[in-house]
Amino acid sequence: MRNFDMRYIGLNITIMCLLFKSAYTQDTLRNDSTFFQSKKLKSVHLEIKYSKTFISEFIDFEYREDQSLNDMRKTVFKNDTKLNAIYLTYYSSGNIEFQQRDSIQNNRTYTEEKRFYENGKIASKALLIDSKPIGSVFEYYESGSLKSEEKYHNGKIKESNSYYENGQRAEHLNYKTFLIIYASGNLDSKYHLFFLKPALHGKSKKFGSNGEVDSVSKYRRGKLIKTIKTTSKGREIEKCKKCTRYIFQNKFKG
């Protein structure tokens, strides 16, 4: 009950400060709340408009029935044009689970996304432009060590690496973007749909926890051509051709 009171009091103080600020600057503020059937607070919606700067802020809080904060969203506009936004979700413990920050520059949306474990350590992070990832997307183990890295160019994946928790690389994958063409309607139609699709291409490697290469696979336009596995007896090669697989062994000499 004490935690609920403190959270509720903190929210009321926040709203009172916003009301005071609004009255002092002669701006307008709208405050709407909803409640659970138990009469506990469910959500709060705030709209603040600053007449001198033409800035508007929309802030939403969503609560669980135990009164822990579930999520919060704040969006800022100027003359009905979105400037920036922040979106947060929370664990029931109160720690942040997900964080998204948007900013608008030159009619493009730049986004920073982060996910967290409940202990507060980061689980993943990414940068996006117009909802397309750029650069590297990282995932982490709860211990803090790197779990995977995906590299993107123009929103298309180019390469990915995954790692064991001890830091040794577990897998390396290469991708290539291909032009896919689909006929629109019947086959004689002059109208076609074109789009770019990334697919596994070239050599990909898997590693053992000791850092040594466990297997090498070759892909062509997303299709597995062959896999060479290193075994205690030598090499085991699995080939895929026209949906027919066959396996043979080639022992190392000596």
C-alpha cells in the first residue's frame, strides 16, 4: 500500500506541476484519467499546448491493476508536425523493459531502440531510419557479454555474427540482396512487382565453443548448396541439389 501511495502521490505532483506551468504561461492543458472496476488508476492522458511557441505535448501513462507503471509515451508536435517522441515500457518491478526515442529531421524519422533485462542490463540496441535498421544491431547476454551482431546497409542485412557467452564466435553468416521480380496478374502482363530481398549467399561458418570451425556451409541465393562438417573422423559433407540430399565421408589422411 505504501508503494502505491508513493507512486500515486508522485503522479499527482507531476500533474500539479504541469497544471501550475500551464497556468503560469497561459497555456492550455487537458487531463483525462480512466480507472479499473476496482477504482484503481488505469491510465492518464495529458495534452499541453504552448501558445507562444506553437508546441504541443501529448503524454500517456498506462498502469497495471497493482498500480505499477506499464508504459509511458510522450509525443511533441509543432504546428501539427511531429518533432520527437519517447516510448517506455516497464517491468512490474519498475525497471525499464523497452525504450524507443524518435526524432524527426528533414522529414525522416531517426529511432533509437533499446531493450533491457529486468536487472537493468541492456539486452539489445539498434538505430533505425524510417523504421529501417542502419549500421549494427546488437544483442547481449544477461551477463553483459555480446550475443550477436547484425550489420545492415540501406535497411538490408549484409552480415551477422553470433557469439557464445564466453566471447568465442559461434556463427558467421553472409547475406546478399537480390532483385525479385513477380508478374502482376497473368504471365503476359507488362506490369511487374520489383523488390529487393536479402538472402544467405556465399560461405557461412559455425564455430565450436573452443573457437575452432565446426562447419562451413555454402549458400546460393538463399539455398543451401553444401555443408562441410569437421568431425573426429574427418569431414562429413552434406550436399543439397534439386531437393535431394546425400551424405558421404572423406577421411583426413595421416
